[in-house]
Amino acid sequence: MSNEPTVKRWTAKRKAAVVMDIFKGKATVAEVARQHDLTVSELEGWMNEAQRSMENGFRARPKDVREQCESELRETKEALGEAHLQIYALKSFDACSTRTRTRKVAAGATGRGGPCGVAGQALPMAGVTPAKPVLPAPVAAACHQ
């Protein structure tokens, strides 16, 4: 440890001084973490926050903190929505493929069409009306080729 007293509360000014030392190359992240009894991930979080704030400071019309948070939240929600759609599509495609294999085996047919066995007609399965899955357009196209 160093001769410096232990910091109990990290103010914005102290964080900025530590991050600037890292940015200027006066110390490495590992050295600062060891010196101040911090984790590397804590320091990396501070550095990321400093970079975002710096970028905003250079804008012609800087956003206020609320706008920054709302922007980040909107981007996160969009990414989450896209991931949800991808998972849904993959699950639907897998279910479609599994249903088709089951129908083909039950009907004793090889069928025509893509992995769903659909080429204008569905393969019959005793007492079951096949449900048509609702898939996003790219997955539906791949499924019914």
C-alpha cells in the first residue's frame, strides 16, 4: 500500500483525478486499483463514464444528464427487443422443424418443401390440425423454402 490515507468516499473530483492519471499514462489501471484498494472493473466503469461525459462535453449542443440516461435506456430497450425477436424466431423455427419431423414419421411420408415440409400442403397427422406458426418474415421464408 501507499502512504496515502484510505479514501472512504470517492467524490467526482477524486474519481476524475484518478481517471486522468490513467488516461495520461501516469499509472496503469492495475497500479491504481492496487494503490487505492479498488477493483479493476470499478476503475473501468469510471473510465467508461468519463469517456461518455467527455464526448458529451465536445458536442455543439450538449445533452443534459436526463437526456443521456433516456438515450441510453432507449438504446438498451431496442437491443433487448431485437434479442427477444431473435430468440422467438429461433424457438419458432426449432418448433416448426420438430413438428415437421414428427408429422413425416407419423405419416410415413418424405414430403416436399423445406424444413417445415410445407409446399402448399401440410402432411396429415391423425386427429391433429396443424397450426401455422407466426414467424418473422426472414425466418418464415427460410422455414418454408
